[in-house]
Amino acid sequence: MTLSRILALLVLSFSLPAHSLTNECGDFTSIDGTGYLVAPSGKDDTANIECAFESATSQGLTSVKLEKGTFKVSSLVIEGFEGKFEGTNRSETQILLANNTLSCGDELLGSPALITFVGGNVSVNKMTLDVDRPCERGDSFSVLEFTQQSCSARTHFANVDRVSFTGPDANSPDYSRAVAMVGKLACVEDGKGPLGTFKLNRSSIDGFDVGVMTSLLGAGQVDINFNEFFDVTEAILVENANQSTTITGNDVEYYIHGVFAYTNKDYAPDQNRVVVHNNKFRQQSTGTIALAVRVQTEEKRSSISTVISNNTFELIDRGVDDYIQAGVGIFDTDNAFVSNNRFEGSCTIGIYVDSFGFDIDAENTVITGNTFSQTNSYNSVDVYLGELTYKTIVGAQGAKTEDYGTQNKKL
């Protein structure tokens, strides 16, 4: 073949049209670059958005973008999507989740979600998700959930950035959760729960029983950073996990728990890790137990390695002797480090360490460099070490300490 013939074939190959993309989803959708654009229809937008995701996945597109406006949605289940789901910004793109359309659960574990991403790698950005009373039956639901594909396809990567979640309120009849990364119940019980990473960043959660819940295994990475939580009963839950969790720079307004890391099932992993650093916790008035940060094992004695540092706790003590209202509670686990935190307002106990559920001491906790400027309304202490504490070190920090443990040391 001559050189001129080869050059002619090369020119022809470069001039052939690329594989064309097809808009398969109707008048309110279009394809722009690498993804779908969806416009609000003024009616139920569920089918248009679902179609955009399904078509994007089949054609290898990596984004579904919602234009300005309000989108009305009953529920969405998206499988295997790889890419971004985004709006224009939080103030201009709103998903309004319909009332009385979801068959909700009877308890939080295993309850359905209004928007579910199954498998894939997904980033949800720049929108508001607004929900009021979605349950047609039952009372437990999530707004946004990420979960594993199956017990064998367990790895999932999820990111939520600059998203506002607006809920009914923390005392509504429904038991609501804003966002979660959890596994399929049957897989979790068999030790084959979700793997991967989850990030919640620069978002706001207002008016839910639970703000965010994660339950990764395999030392998965979770980052919950620079978010705002308002009117939530429990802001951040880490349940039956083996994950490395970093909670940094958040403003947390809560009623019962700001952060609660716990095991409560016999299938829970043997270890977990939680870092709570440089957050502001503001307790709201409640007539029940309240702890800004609580770490506890139940059913199965696990090791939750915990660092709680440089946080500010604004506390309220209602003076009800039946309930603990404290800044930090470390229960039935070992190796916690609590340092350079500031306790303000009033409380029953600033830092509480003990064991309740097992006849095993809570060992090797270090409490140092904290500042206790709160006023205590009745018979209160800054640091309380219960009978089942062992080798706890309390540094020189001007703390009023009660010690009922064994071989604890106050410097």
C-alpha cells in the first residue's frame, strides 16, 4: 500500500462520526457533554429522573444534572450508577419528596429510603432534599441511602457535598434519618456488610431524628466534615462498624446525642476507630439522657479506639437525677483519649467513664488538658470514673474528679 493510500485512510478514520448519544427520556431531558440534563416538569418528575439514570448507565454517561427549579419525586432506586448527581446549587435546585407515598419500615434498621443508590460510585452535590410526611404506612425511613449491590459485590464509594436536608422536625410522628451508608440486612448479619468510603461535606441537616448513619466494614473510611446539624435528636451514628471515622469541623445542635458510636449486635466487628476533633456541640433542652459524644459497646464487647480532642461542648443540665446529661461518655470499651476540649454551660458530668454491660473494666483511658468552665446545677463532677475503670489517667487540668475504679491515676 502506498504512503498516499495510508494517509487517505487515516484522514477518513478521523473524519468518521463518533458514536452518537441518544436522549431516551423525553421532552424534559437532554444530553449535554458527558451527562443528562433534567428540567422540572411541574408534575411528578420521578420517571424522568429514573430514566436519565438508567440511560446514563447504559450509555456510559457520568452525570445526571438537575436544572434550576423544584422537582417532585415519590421515590428513586438507582442501581450501578457511576458518576455525579447534582443540581445548580442548594438554593435553586430542590427535590420535594411526596407525602404519603412510601411504605415505611417499623424500625430504623432495614427501613426504606426515598432515594437509594445501590452499588456504583456516586457523588450527590448542590441541591436541597425536602421531606415532610412521606410514609403511607409504617413510620421509619431515610431520605438518601447508599448501599451495597449484594453480599458479594460489597464495595461502594459515596460522597455528599453541599446538600441541604430539610425534614419534618425531630419530634415528628415518623422516625426519620437524613442520610445513611448501610448494608443489606441479610448480608450484614452474615458478616458481609458494605465496604468502601463515605464522605459528608459542607452540608446541612435540619429536622430529623438521625442526621447521618454509617456502618462500613473492612476498615472503610468515613469523613464527616464541616457540616451543620439543627433540630436533630441524634446527629451522627456509627453502628456496628469497622471503619475509620473522622468527624471534624461540624456545628452540631442535638437533643440526645451529637455523636454516638456503638455496637449493639452479636455480629458486630471486634474493633472500630472514631476521631472527633474540633467540633462545636450545642445541647438542646431535653428531659432524657443526653451526651454530646458517646462511645459504647453492648451485646458484644468490642474495642472502639477513640480520640476526642479540641471540641467545644455547650451543655444544659436540667437537674433531673434519673438521667445523665454529660459532655463525653466512654462505656464498656478501652483506649480512649480525651484531650483539650472545652466544657461550657451546665451538666451532670463533664466526662463519664465506666462499664455497665460486661463484667470487664474499661481500661487505659487518658483524660488531659481539658477546660471545665461549666456550672454544675447539682451534685456534679467534671470527671467521673466508675467502679469498672482500670488504669485511667487524669491529667492536671483543674478537674473535680470522683474515682471509684482500680489503679487509676490523677496527675
